[in-house]
Amino acid sequence: MTGGPVPELLTSRRDRPGVSRWRVEGGAARRGEAWTDLGGRVMRVPLGGGAHGRLVRAHELMHARVSPITAAAFERWDDLDARSVECAEEFRVNHLLDRLGFEVRELRDGSERLTGERLAAAGEWAELLRFAAAVAGTRGLTDLATGVRRVDPEWARACRALGRDLARVVRRVPTASLASTTPGDDGHPGGFVGHTRAIAELIEARVRRERDGPRGARPHGARPAATGAFAPLLLDDTVCLERRVRGGVRPRRVPAPSGRRVVRAARLVTDPARRAFEQPARTGGGVVVVDQSGSMSITPEELTALVTRAPGALVVGYSHAPGSSGVPNAWILAQGGRSATRIPSGNVGNGVDGPVLRFALSRRRPGEPLIWISDGQVTDSGDHADPDLAAACARLVVRYGIVMVPSVREAIDRLGARRTLRHGGVALGRVAAALSAAR
């Protein structure tokens, strides 16, 4: 097939005399529609598709180079589930591609988020962990965990933790050993026997140890009862603000050409503009409250854009785990000219809308705007809608001129147009409904 992959170049050293030539078929760059049958010597891959298509072709070619020829190899260990072995092999292949310099993180097909949400909702703990292993090291794991988080944040954290642990298993393994095709006593490639098994053992250990999910995770289908009250605000003080924001720290007062009292007399001689007076400095501040529940989020790139527009801003994220106690439900993402580079994931629910707004008001300085990035879906500590709680937030919005916006992008635009901030924002969601009812 002219212009397509040539598996023979990679399998010639493993081929037995008299084997047939490979047949390469055109396929799509979607999960399940690109595959390699080493026994039948058939490969289906996208023949176009740009950079993503090349990644998929490289993935299947790596299978042809290092994976076992027979499907029976995945069932050779009685103490391991064949599905765990299959997903472990996917991880090994992707990790080898990463060592060769391929952008493996971009290897995803867009279905992972919905898959994660469905598996978590159905309580499919074992399959969820195995699939997480198969996409570990790619952005597919990030998307998968995002979908899982909408149902159960504890399960999402378990998926991410598995990805980190799998990376540690192979981190110090020499590439020659990890990719070895030297046949062992059973005829299977040495890299598969030695390392895919170790990876599969870790997956199975997680499945068996927490068969019903991580400790503390709520049973699926058992939604906490309505409480009619917000959860107490619990700030997470472990978030590290490690990035310095340019322009975030400025002097309180700056030279000015006019004023009531001369405080910098030397400037009458040294400064052509004769700025011998002082005036308060504009710090580009304000307070931004970010809803990070299942329907809302903020990315590191969006946070960077936000603090670039307002370097001195205080940015607070929040999301409460329904029915939980003792779990942090708010965190400071930026303050004092510094911002976080790693953003905590939300806990699915809202639950603390009122308390976090009151906290933000207590930290707002005179004349500063307060922006609330939210869809207006106010809920109680069990994540149930409550009209009284929505009305309480609506009163705060009206009384203190809180600006409600539905996205980070709009918050950035409003911070850049200070005049519009004086007129407040448009109420959204249940907050808007509560305002209408009050009128």
C-alpha cells in the first residue's frame, strides 16, 4: 500500500520463514477502529489524519514490533485478568512511544470523558481502573478523570493515582529491557513477560484491594439527603502559589503631579513632570470567586490569563463533596501577586456558595470589584437545589454589587472594562429565579 505503514520493516526479525505479507487497511482514528492482528498479519490504521493519525499509526506499529503474536498470550497467567494484561500492554506500548519522542499525551479520541462518566455512574470500578491504565500517560486519562469526577471525585483521584504509580513502575527500566522481543521459555517476548506482567499486577492489586471503590467514597445511587443549609466553608491551605505574577506587587502610593501635600520635594528638581505629590497606586486587583462544581471549571491557562489581566487579584475556587465533612471545599488560587500552577479538582457539588461569597466580601478592599464565575446553580450541602439558599445568594449579589458571569473568559473581559463593573452583573440560574420571585 503506497504511502501507508510498512509493518514488515519492524517485524522481519521476529517473522518465521514462509509467513505471509502484512495487509494494511484504512481505518478511523477512533478507539476500536484502529487495531493490529499480529497472528493474522492485518493492521487497520488511519491513512491520513495529520499529527493525530501519525500517532495512531505509530501506536499500532509499536504493537507489531513488541507485542505477543498470539492472543493467547494475554490469558497465560491464571492469577491475572486478561483485560488487565491487555490494558497493561497498552500502557507499555504508549510509554515506549513516549521514550522515542512521540507526543503521546495527545493520543486520545474524545470519547474518554463520557466513558469515565458512564463507568462511574454504573459502578464499574474494575473496568474503570483498567481503562485508566490503558490511557495513562495521555490526555485521555485527564479527560477520563474529568468525566468520573462528575459522579464521584474519590474515584477520579484513584484513576489519577494509578496513572502516577504506573509511571513509577517503568521509570527506571532500561528501554532495551522494556521493549525486548527476545523469546522466553514460553516463546513470548521478554518485555511482555517481564514488564507487562508487573504492570498488570499493579492494576489487579488496585482492583482487588478496593473492589468497591476507594475508602470513603459514597455508594453509587445513594445521593445524600437534602439539608436546606450550606456546608461550613473549609479552606484547603495546601495549595501552593508557586508562580509569581508580573505586576502583582506594586507600591501602595506612587508619585503624582498634583495633590494636597508635597511629599517628594526632590522631584521638583529631578523629575521633568515635577511629580512631587502622591496618589494611591492602581494594583489591578479585585476578588474573583470561581465555581468548580461538575458543571463549571477553570484551567491553568485560564487562571494565567485572569491574573495577567488583574495581577493583584484574589482568586478563590470552591466545590463541596455532597454529604461529606472534613473535606476541603474552597482554595485560594491566586493572591498577593502569586498564583497556583496546579488547580485542585472540584468535588462535584456546589454546597458552599453563600459562605464563599461572604468570605470573598470579607477580603474585598474598598472600591474593588467582586466577580462570581458561576452558572447560578446554588445547592445545599447535599447538592440539592434550595430556593431559600438561592435567595440568600441573590441578596448578596444585589446588596454588594457582585458581578455574576458564566465563564472565565467573560470575567477577564469585565476586569478589562472597569466602568461596566460599577453597574453590577446579570443574575444567572437559580439566583436569577430567586431575584424574579422577590420582585
